[in-house]
Amino acid sequence: MDNSGTSHAHDAFFKIVMSQPEAARDFLNLHLPPALLAICDLDTLQLESTSFVDADLKPYISDILWSVETTRGSGYVYALIEHQSKPEKYITFRMLRYSVAAMQRHLDVHKTLPLVIPVLFYAGKRSPYPFSMNWLDAFDDPEMSAALYCRDFPLVDITRVPDDEILRHRRVALMEFLLKNIIRRDLIELTDTLTDLLVSQLESGYTTEKTLLAAINYAVRDGDTDDYHRFINTLAQRLPQQRETIMTVAQRLREEGRLEGRMEGREEGKLEGKLEGKLEGKLEVAQQMLASGMDRHTVMRLTGLSDDDLRNLRH
């Protein structure tokens, strides 16, 4: 017998009643655990949309979602109430999914994570409800799942790992070394260690030509130095067998305008720093820039001087 129509009728009736704030207030007053009820101001109930979209753009809908202000000052608490007429082993996971979706939607707007209280309302033939309401019990190994999800998540803070130790990390050493240091140190400072690492990685087979290519691309595109050409040439000299690969990367970046763009951007940044001073200093630098052939609009952008300021240079 197909009970889908009956199930829909149960759900529809449940939603009609529980969408009314007075009914929802009575329900929460009666059924919320005291500790959770104490933090909810039920006079501020607001019915929320229960439609969510997952990462694959597939919609999914929970039954009822109410938001309330907290009794502890600013902030919100959500009560997610799900109706079920047939027991479902993984209902706690589904409700957790809805709860996280509600948290994400709130976070996007308010920049804070709210509490979402999932409540299952069960009215089925089988009694009592046969499954645990602790979502960790739905795992094959509840003890291990509790050890993972009830504690701090594992953290690999590579910024706290010494470079000497990173160099011993086999196939992930190159990735960890670059990601740790690329935004913290000048590329030239990294050259000796990086080339030694590349040599050892290539000799041991821990790094492929593809990885080498990606590493050099990443270093030049995202690293910082006064002289990118020096960095490239130093790598090519110390890694003669990979010289062609290295110079191919440099040539492609040059054709894209990235290499020169990075160097020009750094020079502009240094120049802008020098220009933070008195007007006299700015005017003097502007005069030198104009004399070197730089166009007036660029000079005004870099110095912050007006067109009138530049005209006064002629007098």
C-alpha cells in the first residue's frame, strides 16, 4: 500500500498548525528542554523560510523553522521542528543538515553563528521511537565519531613547523614549504633552501616535472621580491636539468605580462610609499617623473597631486 499520500496529509496538517505563532509558542513552551527554553524569548517568534539549496543547487525543504531573539541580549536562536510519521534511522543527520543550512544563511547576513535547536515531532504506528536522537549514534562507530566531532578538529598550522622539519615531509614538503613561506619572506631569501629542496625532491622521485612546473608558477605569481628575473635565473642556474622548464615558465609569464606587471607593481608600491610626505617632496618627485616621460594622469594617481599642482610646477 502506498502511504505517500497519507504522509503528505500528515505533513500538511502539521505545517498548518505549527506555522501559527501562538501554536508554535505553546509547542515550544511544552516540549523544549528547560535549559534551552530559558534562552528563548518566545514573544519574538518569526517564521522563517525552510527552503535551502545545497552545493549541487538541489533544493531541500525542512518542515518548520522559527527564529527567536535570545533572553541573553543580542542574537538569535532557531527552532527547527521536523514532523515524522515513519521512523528513519538517519533523521538526526538530515536534521543536522537542515540546522547547518540555517546557520549558514544566518551567518551570511549577520556574520555570527546562531544556535539551531532541532526538534523531531514523531507520530507513527511504531512506539516508542526506535532510533537514537544523538546523531553520533547513526555512525557505524559511535565512539570514534564522538572522539572526532565532540572535540577540536585536527589543525595543521604549518606556520609553527620549522622549515628543517618540513623538508623531511616527503611528497608534501615542497607544497608545505612554499605555502608557509611565500607570503612571509622574500623569494630571494628562499632561493637556497628552495633549490636544495627541489634537487632532493626530484632525485628521490617525490616531485614530478608537473609539480615542479606548478611550484615555479605559484612562486612567481604569488611570491614577492625586488627582482623576479634574478629569482628565475638563479633557479635555472642551480637546476640545469630543469632549466628549459623554468625558462619556459618565465617566458609564458612574460608573454602574459605577469612578470613585468609584478615588478612594475612593486616599484609603484615602493614609489607610493616614498610619496607619503610633505607637499614639497611630492612635487619634487612629480617633477622627476614628468621629466622621465611619465604621463600626467599616472603622476597624479601615484602622487595624489591635482592637475593644478602639476601646472604650478612650470612656474
